[in-house]
Amino acid sequence: METGPAIFAAAVFLLFGAALLAWTGARVRHRAPVAEGVRPVVAVPLAVLAGGTALALGVWCLARL
């Protein structure tokens, strides 16, 4: 993998994952719905899983350098 695109992809994944986890945490802390029309029991774990997956992909991209 070329260095430039790998760094860009890692930055995008890391920023998206961190933002999604922060947003989900803020919504849960304020007892606001994470996803409109979806039960929190389903929405919160899926959002955390998506954020964690994005962070893992960002770390993986950086590890491939």
C-alpha cells in the first residue's frame, strides 16, 4: 500500500470512529435516542461496534505502513 493513501485512509477511519463513539456517548449520557425509531438496546451496541470497527481499521492501515 502506498504511504499517502494509507495515511489518508487511516486518518479518515480514526476520525470517523472517534467521532461516532463520542457522539454515541454524548447521546447516551443525555438519554437521547442514538438512532431515530430504533430501540436503544439495539442502536447503542451497533453504533459502538461500528465506531470500534472504524478505529480498528484505522490502526490496521497505520500498521501496514
